[in-house]
Amino acid sequence: MSGIKWKDKFCAINVADCDQNLVNMNFSNDYSQWGGRANNGSENFIKQFANDVTIIKGKHTIKFGGQALYQFYNGFGRQCVSGCMTFDFKNTGRPGDTNFTTAGGSPIASMLLGYASNGVAETVRYIGQQWPSYAGFVQTDWRLRPNLMLNLGVRWETMLPPTGENDSWSDFDPTRPNPAADNIKGALIYAGSGAGREGTRSLAGSTFTNFGPRFGMAYTYKEKTVIRASAGLSYGNITTVTGSTHQRGFTLTLPFPDNSQGILPSYRVRDGLPAWSAPPFINPSFANRDSMPWWQGSEATRPPAFVTWNLSIQRQLSSTMVMETSYNASLGSGLQAGLLNYNQLDPKVLTQYGATLLNSRFDSPAAVAAGIRAPYSAFGLPQGLRGTGGWGAQATVRQALRPYPQYNSIDTASGGGDHSGHSTYHAGMIRFEKRYSGGLQFQTSYVFSKILTDADSYWVGGAAMDHFNRGLEKSIGQFDVTHNFKLGTVYDLPFGKGKRFLATNSAANWIAGGWRVSGIAYYGSGLPRGLGTSNAMPLFSGGLRPIISTYDGWRAPTKGDSFDPFVDRFVQPASFFPAQPGNTFGNQTRYNPKLREFANLNENISISKTFPIKEQVRLDFRAEAFNAFNRVRFGTGSLQLQSNQLGQLTGAGDLLNSPRSMQVALKLYF
């Protein structure tokens, strides 16, 4: 049967959409797949309407205005909507033998016979999300005196609950009875109107008390000194930071696995995929056993809040030099994060039952003797029975003891319902700036800072290690740089026309005049690091961290004057740290402020000159060197305690910077 006819026949039987791409065929034994899966992606755009008015009256400048903002995130996925099928050697090998060496058989032979070992029926996963928000503000600049200016203002903003295009929207309700799980709490609810729906387009709440007052002051003291201060409360934007979610019941990805070890095909290609039903499924138990997205009510629209304040003093030291010192601070709360894990077991059950029992089936003799019972009647049924919430082989004690045993997890992160992150940042800065004087200009700054947080960014860290003790997540920030020094300078060499030397010699001016040397230097502390462990835990949900007895002395001593990756290791051997039991949470914070990567030291230098040719014709020359002094910045090697190469640098991948690189350029202007 030709490929086109095969596609037409297969697509005619229980496939969602054959217009997206060809049927996708996959093979065992490392054969390349035939055809390609349709793509994933998103469409992101913003509609904004804003206006403001400024009124100047005497010593006051008053400004007020408003904004309406509509953010759209249309996420889609459709890899197998034209059908995906897999062919395995076992379907044409010796029945029951799963070893390719002894069974024989060929996935290509299975394909030619039309014996599929697996298949996927899928509908287009599409979520059209709209986030409407509104804001208004009023502020005044008030010149109390010629040397004193005040800025006062307040801004109000709110974000309305997100809505889904075509009301293809569902959410978790922790209080709703679940019919397929004997009406225990926790089930799906659906947006829109009609049977089984909630009669509303949105399934989240709103907050309307987001007022942000602001204060600023600028005071000039004796002409050459300016003191500035400000404080305020501001709110961050809420965005869709993950792909499609909250579509349970409106999309379907249904596999048809091999349940006979290759003795029988899962289906024959000529017959199409086994019968299946297409969504929507307005059923509160539809996603039992799944990971359940949850807006958490008004948490979905509670914007991140930032309390900031700063004080700076700027002093003119000379006609060409200015010095500034400042202190800046910011406290963040309600940050979009992924820390929450409402379906995690309480750690006390680990002590009560032990890891072995927690990992056994709920109906094993040991579990029955310990008083463990099925949380609902269908709990132990095979997982292939759709809608029952049966866990099959995964019907373990730990699953039975979860707060919502009918679900794998309660996912507040993917849909943006987790706003549990916090951060604090403090920084002191001193800055010098010198404008051109004798051909020299430079600007330099030094910042001493510290950041503490449990949410470095939305994508970093994953769920909290222990949902019941999320304080363990608060640590020095992943991107904390304690010392940060920067220097930028430009120097016009004193040769040529208008300069100190060779000012009158035209030939010498053409060759030696107009040269400029510039450079940028950066010197900063290394980022903090922490240790990892591979010890598995039945309660594990987030990043595994080890047990430690001290934060001091983790760096291994060097055998010579400087670090040599051939003989030195970055951290102490595993024997330096306590034994790592697999039945308790570690006590290490996410990062150790005393264990840092090697400092970041870097210099970039540029030399340039313009050669005049005619009035409107010139030639520009530039030579640049990056990492001009060819500094080597070593990495850390593996930081997992169980690794045989703990702290050992093994190759170029353990370098944090690139070697010196140079480039030369000529550019003609005419």
C-alpha cells in the first residue's frame, strides 16, 4: 500500500485532523522516524489603550491618566493530530521474547504488516488566554523652594480574571465532590454556560485594592550637592509564563500502549486507531490521575508587589568630575513562582510508616496491617479505565495518603496561580564620572549588594522541597553578586590636529592623529552554589538537597599557589560531609553564600581611528580584543555528593568564560 493511500485510509478512521501533516511513524531499535510531528507554539500580542493629561499651574505640575491593557497568549500543540504510530520488533519476533538479540523480528517488518505496537490519538491543544488589566494614576511635581522639589503620586491597578477563547476553560475546585472517587473533595469545574458548567466565563477571582503610593524628593545643597530620596509601592505585571494549561476536558492525548509484550499488535493500521471519543468532556472526574491546574481564586490576579526606597547624594568634585553615593532597597512579595505543592504528603507520615511501606501497594499485607485503606473504591482499578481514577500498579500507600489521592499533583504553577515568592534586595553604590578633559572620559562604579529570595525567577528551582516548610527555600539568591566593580573609559590620544602633539604636520596628523583607545572592565564576585544529592525520597517534590553540618570550609584547599584543575578539586570530597540518609529532608538552603564560583574578571579593549580621505569620504578602522588578558575562569565540576567526580573539572565544559578573541574591521563611508 503506497504511503499516500496508507495515510488516506488511516486518516479516515478516528484521527483528529489529517490536514496538519503526514502520519508520524516511529520505530524501535534506533530507526529514524518517518514523517514529522506537527508543531507546538504560541501567539502572543498586546492591545493597549492609554492617555494622560498634564496641567502646569504655578509651582505645581499635575499629571493624571489611565490605561487599558489586554494581553493575549494563545498556546497550541498538535503533534499527533494527524496520527502517531509506533512499530516494534516484538510484533514480528518470537512471541513473548522481549530481547531483540534472541527474539529476532524487525520494526520495518511490523510496519509492512501494519502491526502497530503503540499509537496516539490527539486533538489540537489550544488555549486562547486573555488577561485584561486596568490602571489609573495621579501625581504632582511640587517646587516648594528653588532648591527643593517634591513628587507625590498614587497609582491604582487591577487585573481581571483571565478568560478562555470559546470558554474552553477548566479549573480545580478543592471543595467540589468528585463523582468517580466516591465524592471525596477535589474535582474539575468548567467555564461557560450549559450543563455541568459554572455559568461564568472566568474561574478565577480579582483584587481591587492595589493602590501604590509614591514619594520623591530632590534637594540642592550649596549648588554642588544634590540629595535625592524616594519610596513607593508598585505592582508588577502578570503574564502567562508557561504553555497551554487549564484545558482539561477540552483536549485529549490518548495513547494505545502495547499490553501484550508484542504477542498481539495494539491495533492494525488498516483498521485505524481503536475507538475513542473526542472532547469536550464536561465531567468533574475527567482528569482523575492527572496533574490538576488550579488558579487559587484571586491568587491568579494578585499582582507582585514591590516596596522600594533609595537615598542618593551626588557631589560635583570639579568642573569635569562627579561623585555619587546611594543606597537602594527593594522588597518583593506575591512573586510568580512554582513553589506550592498542595498534594505533597505531610512529612510526618514518613516517620510514622517508613519509606518501604509508603512505596508498597495500599492493599499489601503490610499496608493492611498498618490500617491503610483505599481512599475511594476505584483507587486500585487499572489506570487504563478512563474516568475511574484507578491507579493500577501505582496504587501505593503514599498515593493513598495524599491530600487529593485522585490526582497526581495540584499544579498552581503552570497556569500562573502560584504567587508565593518573596525577595529582599539591599545595595550600596559609589560612582565616579569624569567628562572629557584632555581627551579622557571615564565612568566607574562599585556596588555592594545582597539578595535573599525563594523565587530567583519563575523557571528556577521548581516546587519547594517541603511544601509544609517553605522557609527552607529562602536563601541567598542564585544571581547574588556581592561585589561588583565596573569601569568604562575612553581616551583620545594627544596627537594630530587640535591636540598637543603633531598639530601642524598634515601627514603626521593623517597617520598619527585621531586615535582613540577605549576599554570596559568588569570585576564581580562569583555566583553562589549549593550541593545536590541523588538520594530518593518518597515525599520528594522539589529540588533534592543534602544534610549538612556547617556552611564553612566547603572549598577544597589548593595544593599550589593557585587553582590547578589537574590536581585540585573545587569542593571537599564527599567524606567531608555527613552521611546522607534517604528518609528525611535535607537542611541545606538552596545556595551557600560561602561557596561561590570563581570571580568574574574581564577586560575588553578597543583601538579605533578615522582616516579622512575627502570631504564626504572617510575610512574607519577598529581593532577589538575581548577578554584581552586571556583570563581563565574555571567552573566547579559536579556538585552532586554521590558523583565519583565531585568537584573535579573534567573538560572544556567546566570553563565559565571564553578565551581571548580579537577582531579587526574596516568601514568605508562615502
